[in-house]
Amino acid sequence: MKTALIGASTNPERYAHKATISLQKHGHEVVLLGIKQGEVNGNTIVTNKPLLTDIDTVTLYIGPQHQAEWTNYLLALKPRRIIFNPGTENEELEKIAQKAGIETIEGCTLVMLSIGTF
């Protein structure tokens, strides 16, 4: 199973970048999706919305103001859960996801990985 990280960044100061590294260190296969091309720790950032399968978790690093354009795509991925990292919380999207049978978590991927609850 894979983790899709939406809002990927090549900037090492960004939490999305730090989360990519940490997910890989913890043995998770990561698919990076973002608006700018680049690479993080050997993974290419995909700038379109490809049809992906076997996505267990989506971890969001885009603010609510940018999430509407991703909603249909997120639902099509059929993940088991979506993690809303700090600053990405969105009650409307959470309700839509829950109605589609997707678990939603307001949490921090980095913290979850560090304490073993990811």
C-alpha cells in the first residue's frame, strides 16, 4: 500500500519535504503530487493527477483554499484515510470524505510517524 502526499515540495524547510523523508525512513512507499516539478530523495514530484491504485493514505500539505480542485481526485483514489496536517483542516472536505467511507484524521504525519501511530 502506498501513501500519496499532496503538496510535495523540493524545499527542505517545508513540512511536506520533511514528511517525505520521514515516510521513506519508516519504510512507506510514497507518491509525491505537487504543482512544481522536482525530486525529493529520489522520488519525482508528479504535477498531474494520475490514476493511482493501492493508495492507503493521503496526507495533505495544501491549504483549504486549494483543496476543492483536488476533491474529485482524492475520492477517486479511494484511500482508506486522509490525514489533514496542521493548516490543512477542512470540515467540508472531511464530511465529503467521511460520506464516501474514507477515514479522516486531523493530525501531523511527522508526529504520527515518530510515535508509531501512522
